[in-house]
Amino acid sequence: MAAAAVAMADQGLGDTPWRLDVSCGDLADCHVGGAVITVRVETHVALPFVPDFLGGQTAFALDAEHDVPIGQYQEPGESP
């Protein structure tokens, strides 16, 4: 969470509300061979220089998702 906050601030989004979700599907233990952790970030970004007749300060939704395989050197189901 702290690393995501630093990354958002580094991109100029420090004051913009954002959401971070980390999950590994239906698995109870994300650190077993074959597990895939999904990291998703959601926020919104304001469009600069939008004329008043178009509504002035306009924003659009921005999200990103990344899947990270964990335990690729373990047998599926094997816990470390």
C-alpha cells in the first residue's frame, strides 16, 4: 500500500482518491505453487484545459490490473 501511495504521488496524483485491490482468487493461501496474485488500481484523472462550455474540469476513470504468478518453482498446491 505504501509503495502504491509513493507511485501515485510521483505521478502527481497524491491528492486524488485511489483504490488498490490485491487478491489471489479463491485460494486461502496466496503463497502456494501455481497461485496468481492480481493487483488492481483504480482512480480518476482530470483533463486539463477543458473549456467551460464542455463542462470545465472533466475527469475520466483510470484503472490498471496486473497478474503476478507466485511460486513458479514449486509444485502446484505445495506451501513454502
